[in-house]
Amino acid sequence: MRNRHKNISPNIPGPVGWPVIGSLPAFQQNLIHFWERIAKEYGGIAGYRIGAERHYLVSDPEFVAHIFQYDTQRYFKGKYQQLLKSALGEGLLISNDSQWRKSRQALQPLFRKDDVTRWFDIIIATTENLLDQWHREKRQNQSVDIAADMISLTQQIIAKMLFGRHLSYGTNQAMREAATTTINNHLLQQVMRKMLFGRLVDYLPFPGTHRYRKMVTLFHNTLSAFIEKASNGDDHDAVITHLIKTQQSKGVAYLSNQQLHDELTTLFFAGHETTACALAWTFYYLTEYPDAANQVCEEVSHVITGQQPTYQEVMSLTYLRQVIEESMRLMPPVYGLGRRARTDDTVGDWHLSAGSAVAISPYVMHRHPAYWDAPEAFDPNRFSANQRQQRPRYAYCPFGGGARSCIGMHLAMMEIITIVAMIIRRFHLRRPPQRHVSTQLFITLRPREGVIVQVTPR
């Protein structure tokens, strides 16, 4: 039986789907391709049903701007996002209303564009350690999964930013597996299950639940040990130091010990996972397009003159930034953003009822043929100053937008540019021929097979 198509509400068009389950099979099979299809077929707002509930994909830049403008006022993080609590607690990524505002106000001063430079030396030193390790292991023409190495590297970097430069945090295989595989995969599965089973998801014995809980316990116990060790530390630039000072000045009622733990947990998880994904995909495209890699190498060689790069040098690597932005266009680490309407709202000519589940997909926006020429092609020149000005604002939104835009976006860009520049400067990377790389959907967009490269010192 073929799916028939008609309006699923009096106003908003979309696929009617199957009886009872709606569009769940296509959604589960590959939700980003499902979103792509309905955005192209039905327009700026497309409605679809998952189980008994209607969802709406917003893919018109003006409509996206509207959602972002009224985020935290007319929209909030709903029940699917709240499933992340079981792993992350109720930190900045999940919280709403007054608790979210308190957290954002407490953390924002650390993450302004000019203030994230306080951690530039951590990025340099930690990356240098990895590159020295590669030299010691003499990986001349030997293969390495650079995606896995970027997870380890970014975990070390964010741990030192959060808990202090002197924190002993080596390559922690258990934490890497917990944060980037077991927890990440289980959380997406839980969202899918919640859509179909509703409240029953809390009671049904799904496979993998025991391992998930075990990994969550490991994750939190490890971070709790870091917090306890760092609480009396003397690193004034550490995030924990700032949060403790906030707690001391404004009181535990403003920032409880549990909230402090949750914020650090959220920053650790989000602060390394998305950055590692962006790095992995950037290296994938650099090995896929050698002309772009050669141009990056030439720029890095010309701009960086000392033994180690300076912040000013890194931030003047214009073409490298364009390569990273194009990589994040094609493979945005955060491929979907979910909200729920707090009140009835009008978006363009469409009416959204209070309680409606709304999705914005950077992946869909970044590949939409209405806003990008040859959207599947890799072309860093799209992000030249001239071309950048010709696009609608939210045709490109890897960091979201509005009040809830990613608090760490300036840190992430500084970190990604610095790491790529340092690696390209010291090593030539080549991907073995016929090494297929496909996407894998967790909470983030990952390279399923990793990114296997041959590493040769320059």
C-alpha cells in the first residue's frame, strides 16, 4: 500500500503516512533524508505524523528566523529533549525558563568571542602532545582513525578548560565509549521510542538499557571526581572556578551543587562531541579534495611563521575557515533542533497550535536547492565575503540561532581552526583509496566508519 498525500491539518501540508504509526518507518530509516524529501516536496513548513502526534519541519529561512526570534518565549525544549536529562542532568542544553536564564547568564561571560582566548594555550599544548605522539609512533604512511583521535583530543581539551590546566586527563577509553557511543546512541533511540510508545518508554525493558545506565554512572562518577579535585584548584580560568564564584556570590539557591554538576556535565558532553564531529568531517573533505588541502597548506605555511601559531595568526586563516564552514554546511554536527510551541503562533501564513512539536534541521537548510547552487558539491568559496552576503541569514545555521544559539560557537571555531592548522602544518594526510565513509545518526552526525587516513610527517 502506497502512502497517500494530503494536508494533515487544515493548513499545513505533508505526508499522511501509515495508519497508527504515520511516517515513523521513513523517519526511523533515515530522518535527515526524510526531512530533506518533505521540505522539497511540501515547502517551508511540512507536517508529518509520528504515532498519534503531529510534527512540523520548518525549512524556510524567514520561518526559521521567526522560531529563533521567539525561542524561550513562544517555544521551549519539550519532552523529547527532556529525555537527555537521564544522562546530562538539567543543564543549559535542556533547561527552560528561569533556570535556563540563570545558567546562560552565569556562563555567557566566559564564552564571548574575545574571552575564549583565555583557553588558546590549552588547545595548543594538548594538540602538540598528540602530534608529538604521532611522531614518536612513527606513523609514516600508517593508517589512523583521525575521527577517534579527535574525540580523545577534544575530550582532553574540554576537561582542562572545565576543571583546570593541570588536570590529569589522558586518553580515557571508558569515558570515550560512554560519552560518544553508548550514551549518544541510546539517547537517540529513546527519542524514537518516545515518539511511538509515549510514557511506556519509561517502563518497557528495551535492550541496551542496563549498559546505558552503567555507562551513565561511569560518566557521572568520573566527572564528580574531577569536580571534587578541582573545587579547591587555583586555575582562575577554569569554568568550575567561575561557577563556584557565582555560587558564592549569588547563593546556592541561585546555583545549587546539583546544577553546577549538571552544567559541567553538559559542557563536557556538548563541548567535545560536536567539535570532534566537525573536525572529523573537515579532515574527510580535505582528504577528498586535495586541491583544497593544498590551498589550506599554502595559507597555513604563509601565515604561521613561528614554532607555534598565535591566536591572531589562527584567526586570519581565511581560506581554512571557509573549508571548515563548508564542511559544517554539508555535515553539520547538530543536524536537528527540536522545540515545542508554548502558545499558539503564526509563522508566515501558517498557524501552529500550542504544544506543536517543531523541528529545524541545519542539514536540510544547508542542502536546500532554493538557497544553494549545486548544494551537494564541496565548494569553500561559498563562504567568501561576497557570497556570504547573498544568502538568507538562516540558510546556514550550524550553531542554531536566537537566544539559545550555541554558547560555545566562538570557542568551537577557534579550536577547530587551530587544530586543523597545526595538523596540516606538520603532517600530510591521505585517505586510502576506496575507503567509503557514510553518515551515522546519533545525537550528532558522525562518520560511521570513522575517517581512516595515512599520516606522513612533512
